[in-house]
Amino acid sequence: MSTNASGFKIFQGVIARDLRLALRRKSDSLAVLIFFAVVASLFPLGIGPEQNLLMQIAPGMLWIAALLAAMLSLHKIFSEDFMDGSLDQIALTALPLPLVVLAKTIAHWISSGLLLALISPILALQFNLPMDTVGVLFISLLLGTPLLSLIGSIGAGLTLASRGGGTLLALIILPLVSPVLIFGAGAVESYQSGLGVAAHFSLLGAMLAIALFLAPFASAASIRIALE
Amino acid sequence: MRGDRTLFEELNLEIKPGSILRISGDNGSGKSSLLRILCGLLTPHAGKVFWGSDPITEDRDQFHGELIYLGHIPALKADFSAIENLMSLALLGGQSISNEEAMNALREAGLDPQAHRFIRTLSQGQKQRIALSRLLLPQPKSIWILDEPFNALDRDANRALQNLLINHVNCGGIVALSSHQDLQIDDNARVIRLEL
């Protein structure tokens, strides 16, 4: 029996729709993971088997690799919906646009950022990181990658109607996500030095809370501009 | 406005329940832009669109809850089947429909054999009919804004769509559409022509 869908059901439906699409195009998520693995593996090959040096640079290297890998899929948050006309339907949904944008960003994070965090412990092995440090790296990525998706969604919206959107997106987003890199990698380095990680995690958490609240509004505004 | 060109000005339209508005005009005359303005996707350079007594920007979500807009691109995902697309579009439009209801709508549109086929394997006309099958779902919305809905349709599908539009307005609905073809429904419609 046809019923009016509640806002929550539409929200869930958008997440499920985008995840189903990601599953149908596994190559997109796989490309992100392979890029992460390749970039993270190039550093030990280039630097050589200096165990102490590798351990020292591992947090920064892994975070940079994750950041670059996450950049690969950011433009796809909205661009395919824009091209096939679905973004019009999304803008006309009965749910406020910032909430739809948030749902799409959550789906994007699950199909890219979460996977990056999940495979990071395997890649950390080649840097000879101890298991407890790997745990800190994993948590820092769990807190940081949603931020990359949220901030990235603003850039993805802003560059929707522009030519060469991918390059422009990187130029807009990379400076904005540098605090995430600093505090994410900083948490692991701080733990390695025997200092606490609470401050770094608190800052990442605070940034995440602010981005969760503000980024969907900024992205929604940029989408409305692109649709005009 | 498009760039520094004025597409139309001093346009004053009222679409009453139970009526059809057809917008005609040459390519580039602003038919699609006018329809996008009517549904709130495009902000006019000057002027307002009202739904009842309030501008549509006052309560955008409520207005969108009453609206079905079909643009000139069918808004279908190539990696979804016809039935998945229909259910997904219905949900975005605020309608939760069952598999059976989606299947009935596709059957009515003559697309039941294609229901589980991926969109990328279908013809342009079939894609258009899938997008239009949203209009066949139970509890349809009251305002239908359709941009070139007859594009790529064969004669039978064209006739069936015109009958569907007539039925909708007979039940008190509103239809605003663009088309450069002369239609049978023109007898029941108000036709405006945009000039280049």
C-alpha cells in the first residue's frame, strides 16, 4: 500500500540508494583502495628498509595516502546525479536539501573513507608499526575520513557545473582539509612519542561535529547554485 | 534571464486546479527554464511563483511534496533496473511504494517485461516511459510539471499519456508541460507560446 514516506525513511532511502549504486560499481571503491595501497607502498620502496625511519614517517605517509585516495572519489558525490538529471529530483524531494546531502555524504563515506580506515591496519604492517599504534591510526582515520567526505561535499557542490571540476575540487579542498591531516597524523605521532592522544581526538571530534552541522548547508547552497 | 538575454518578461500566469498549461516555442525560447522556475529549481531574475497564496519559497518542502517534475533527462540510474529506478524516484518524491505497486505501474505502461532489466540496456523511448510511469503510481501528486514528456514516445504511448493527463486534470490536478508538437489535449489546455 502506497504511503507518504517519513523524512527519516527518505533519509535512509537515499543512503541505501547510493550504497546500492556503489555496490553495482565496485570498481569505483576498489580504485580508491588500490590507490591507497599503491601510494602507501611506494614510500617504503622509495625510502628503503630503515625501520626506525619508516616508523617515524608512517603516520604522516599513511594519512597523506588516505587523503589523496579519498580525493579520487569526491567529485562523484553529486556529479553523476547532476549528469543524469537525478539531482533535480533530489533538490525537489520533500526532505530539506541539507539532509539529503548529509545522507549522500554518509553513503560516500561508507563506500570510500570507511573502507580506507578498515584496510589501514594491513598497510601499516609494512611500516612496522606496533599493534597499539595501528589502533590509534585506525581510530584517527575513523574520525578523520568522515570530515574529508563532509568538507569534500562542499567542494563537490561548488565545482559541479565547472569544467575540469576534479582539479578545481582538489585545489579548493586540499587547503581546507589540512587541519584534519595535521591532527589525524599528529594523534599517531603523539602516541608514538608516549604522549596522550585525547587532545588530538577531541579536536578531530569537535571538527567533525561542526562539519556535520555546517557542511550539509554549505553543500546544499552550492548545489542550488549549480542547478541554476 | 539567460546570460544577458531576457527570455521572457511581464509573464503573468494562473494555473487553476483541473487545468493544463502547455508551453510551446522554438528551441532556446525558455520553455524548460520557465518550467524549472515553476517548480522552484530556478530563481527568476524578477517576480515570484505562488502556490495558493504563498510564494513557493516560503514552504519549499510542502510545495515539493505536492509536485512531480520530469525534466528533459529522465533521471534514471543506468545501474538500476526499471523497477528499482521507479521505487527510488518515488521515495525521493516522498512516496513509499511496494514492489507490487511499482510493478503495476510498469505493467500499465507496458513495461513489465523490462521491469528487471538495467536501464543501460533499454531504448530512449523505454527510458522515457519508465520515468513517466511515476505518474501511474497510486496517490499521485496534484501538480505535474513535465518537460517535453512526449519525446521519444511512439504513437500508442503518446495517446496513453495524453489520456492520463486528461484524467489527472479531470480529478482536479494541475499539469504544466512543454511540447513543440500539436496535441489532442490542446482543446482542454491553455497554450502559451514563447518567442525567441
